[in-house]
Amino acid sequence: MPKGYVIMTEAIRDEEGMAAYGKASAASMVEGGARVRAVDPCPQVLEGEWHGDRTVVVEFASVEAARAWYESAGYQEARPLRQAAAVTNAVIVAGFDPPARAPGQEGTR
């Protein structure tokens, strides 16, 4: 089963409010098995336009686990703090598990 990732782009309007959100959401992230993989204030845009001034990538065991965290009571209590402090785009994406190699193809590309 592929991992699930929550990706958020944030246009922050209130740094103190975002700090309060970080504290309020921490317990739900631990409970949900979240692993923060990236927090980048300056992503290098290669094509198109990018929203916000910070991008966050959070890894979960699966898409279902990511959705369960997002919909959890603990996160739903913290979410309004983020919404008051930043304009956010958020998505859940599935990771990619490469197909298993056929027997005899180990070590071939």
C-alpha cells in the first residue's frame, strides 16, 4: 500500500497564529502517525505559479491514514487556527510503489 502525503501551500498572514496552530495540531499529528517531510519557505518553482510563502509535506502510512488524520476531532479543533492565520491550499496524494521485478530481473534496469 502506498504512503499518503498531505501537501499544503500556505500564504501566512499571522505568524503567531500559525505558531498556535502548530502547537494545537501537534498531538493529532503524533496520534495520526504523521511525519513532517518538508517545510520550505522558498520552494523552487520550475513551471507555472505557486501559491503561498510556505509549503509543507506530511507523510502518513497511507492515503486512508492521511484522510483519517485530517478528519480527526483533534485536527478539526486545530484547523480553524490555521484558517484564521493563513490562506491554504491542501491536497492528499498517494505515494508511488514501483512494481515488483519479475524473478530473474533483479539487478537489471
